[in-house]
Amino acid sequence: MNSDEEEARADLRKQFLHTGSWYRMSSRQSSLLSSAAQLRESSVSVLFCVLVVALGPIQFGFTFGYSSPTQSEIIEDLGITDSEFSLFGSLANVGAMFGALACGQISEYVGRKASLMIAAIPNMIGWLAISFAKDVSFLYMGRLLTGFGIGIISYEVPVYIAEIAPQNLRGSLGSVNQLAITTGMMLMYLFGIFLNWRLLAAIGIVPCLLLIPGLFFIPESPRWLAKMGMMQDFEASLQVLRGFDTDISVEVTEIKKSVASSSNRATIRFADLRRKRYWFPLMLGVGLLALQQLTGINGVLFYASDIFESAGISAGNVATFSLGTIQVVATGAATWLMDKAGRRVLLIVSSSGMTASLLLVAISFYVESAVSEDSSLYGTMAIGSLIGLVAMVAFFSLGVGPIPWLIMSEILPVNIKGFAGSAATFANFLTTWVVTMTANLLLSWSEGGTFTIYAVFGASMIAFVSLWLPETKGRTLEEIQSSFR
């Protein structure tokens, strides 16, 4: 590649970088404030950035929460079948798989901010297509487009947060990603009680309409800037994230060393993946994000009303909204605990509680199928299945939901982050699609058997985490990634 082509590529990458140039400085200021004041200033700056990009996962929650409250209305208004609506619901995962395949390369080429801007466009077009749909083809097209945008967002947001956050706040700030997803789902369930499906789809555009201008006021990821050789922008971005009066020299040195080390092996071949420093974090990222979905959470949420009715409990949009509220509360608790209890312990507790809850639901359904509906035991088992479902959602949100995305953003080496992040994200949405497509069939076969299968995967996650997952709390990204060498 000649020098003119290199300059053109560099200009293309930089087109989004100097937005929000209020943070660019001519010189670094010395540290004058106390350590507590520095942390407070840093936290406010980073928190603002996190709140802006959290609009992306709110969009994620809107997308995956849309199907539940709109099913009966869409089927009636457009005259489609239940199977056509099921396909409509699953197409978000198909679109997200394509987005996952593209997100790594897009992110590495134009940066984290620009990738989020790119992801917002198909999301908005998709929601408009759904809102104005006259037949099922527009529904399908809109669902695929929103899914494609979500596939990019689901990778970019946790990576951006991990790359800007101080090590002592990275867990709490990283779990904001899942908190925003559950908040988006809860809001969609709430709005679905009062609004028709077309207006609900129009509201789906709002997070992206706010996200695009918000991105103009936050800095690009300093680690991405350093990797691309944009050292002036790298130090300026890191300075505003840590506070204008904070000495960033130690962190600058660590990041530069990490980037210099990875640049010696910038091109990774498949043969290189045999080295532990590459295959082990890739295995952890793919394994955690696949097992997260194989525990059946999205199948349970998608068919929550049917499951409750099978248990003899009347349920509707209000009950679904209640589940969404429980998710938000439990994820909020995880945000508070993440940097106190640590990722590994919290994930073991979460997956253990989830497995026990799944077994309770399975046993309840087994017993219900064996006794008369008039017996007192049948009513007791119905209550047991309800408690198990609620506990499952709560334990999932406490750790299994937020932690795999956080771990993925922490452990992947910088020079394979694009490829490995795409692989892990693709695995997540592939398993999500498999679970949602098979859940109804499995539930028709055996409710107890279905939840037994999910419980086996929950137990598999306990073993996976106990055997292989290292603790990442309180360590810099460079320390975490170098530990795999």
C-alpha cells in the first residue's frame, strides 16, 4: 500500500474522532487535587460517557422486548399466523448474527464511536419499516435491520466502556450495559400496556435519535486511538476521562507498552490461535456468551405468558412487565456488587441460583402433570413454578446476564479483539436464536423436560466458571491480557 492510500485510510478513520474537541488540550496539567477529588472528577466524566453509550443497549432492550406485548395486536391487524409472528420475533437474532460478523472489522477500522453511529442507522430504518408495515414482508425487513444494528451495539458498548473505565470502576460501569438492556425491555413492556404496536415501534427510534448527537460529546476510546497510532488524540482522550488535574503518565506508559507488544503481531493467522494467549480468552468469551443463552432465559421471556398459563396462572402484559422490573432491580444490584464481590464469585452464585430455580420449575411441572388439577398439590406446584421462574430471572440478572459481556470486553487481547469479539457475539446470538426457535417446540413436548435441559446448561456454566475463569476485578486490561501469555 502506498503512502497516499495510507493517508486516505487515516483520514477516513479520523472523520469521527474530532467531534467533541472540547477535550483536546495543548499540554498536560499537573495534579493539584486530592485523590478523592480526582476520583470524583474522573467518575463524572466517565459516567457521562457511559450514560451516552447506554442508549445503545436501551435500544437492544427495546428490540427484544417489542415482541411480547404486541403479538396479539400484530396477528389481528395484519392477519398473519402464529408461526409467521414467531419467525418475525426470531429474525432479530438472525440480523444480530450478521451484525456480529461485521462488528469486529467495523470497530477496528473506524473506531468505537463511529461504529455506534453506523449501527443506529439500520435500527431507525428498521423501526420505521415495522411501524408502517402493511404486510409481513415489511415486518421481516424491519426486524432484520434492527437486529443487525443490535449485533454491532452489543459488542461495541461493553468494549467501549471497558476501554474508558478506571480499573476500580470497570465492573460497576460495565454492568450498566446489561442494566440498560433490562431497562429498555421493561420500558417496552410498560409502554406495550398502553400503546398500539405501530406507535410502540415509532417509540423504538428514540434511543438512537438521542445516541447519535450524544456521541459528538464524548471522546473516542483511548486504547483504540493508541492502537491506531494516534498518540496525540490518545493522550487527550485519556486525560479528559481521568480528569484534567490527574497525572495519567503511568497509565499512558502501560497502554503504550501493550500496544507496542501487540503491534509486533498485528496480523494473526488461524495457526496462531493454537497459542494459549489467544485460544484461551477466545474460549472463555465464546463459552460464557453461549452458555448464558443456553440456560434458556430468552425462551422463558419470549414465552412467559404461555409458561404461566401452563402452570395454571393467568398472565398478561402486566405480569411480563413485572418480570422486566425484577430484571432491572436484580441487574442494579449486580452493578453495585460487581467491583465488591468480584466477577467470578458473583457469576458462580448467579449460575448456581439460576440452576436451582430451573430445577424447581422442572420438578413443579413434573408433579403437576402427575396429579389432578383439583388437588391441593397441583396449586402448590403452580406457586412453586411461579417462584422458580421469578427467581430464575432474578439470578440471571444478578450475574449470568451482565458478567459474560463484561468479561468478553476485558480478556480479549487487543490484536485479536475484532475477530474474537465478533466470534463471541455471533455465538451469543446464534444460541439465542436456537433457544427462541426451539423453546415452543420443547415446551409442547414437556415443560418439565425443557427446564431440566436448561438446568443442565446452568450446571455446565457453574463448572465452566469454577474450572477456567480467572478473577479480573481490580486489574487493568493490560494486566488481564498479559496473564494469558
